[in-house]
Amino acid sequence: MQAIRNTLYDKIDFRIELVVGVISIPAALLLTVSLIVHILLVVSVIFVLISELLKISIESSVNRIYT
């Protein structure tokens, strides 16, 4: 939990993607599409956030190795 809190304070790119995700998930749920499309839209936003966290962790590891 501490790592996610640090990520929110330190990484501006994650905060931007989180804000976009928070805005786009309710917007996606307001669309009149099928349930499958709703699920795909929400899962894609969650996937973007998870991949950003993975990128940040790899980036931090590489920075610790080379500094």
C-alpha cells in the first residue's frame, strides 16, 4: 500500500492516467452498448493502470541498479 501511495505522490504520469481512468469508467458505463463492451472498456482502463505500475516498477529497479 505504501508503494502505491508513493507512486501517487511521485509520478505525474500515473496520476494523469488515474484521473483519465476515473473519468472514463463512469463515462463508459453511461454508453448504451452491450454488457460485453462495458466490461471490455473497464478492463482496458484497469489494464492501462496496471501496465503503468509495472513500467514504474521496472524503471525504479533499473534506476537503482545503475545509480
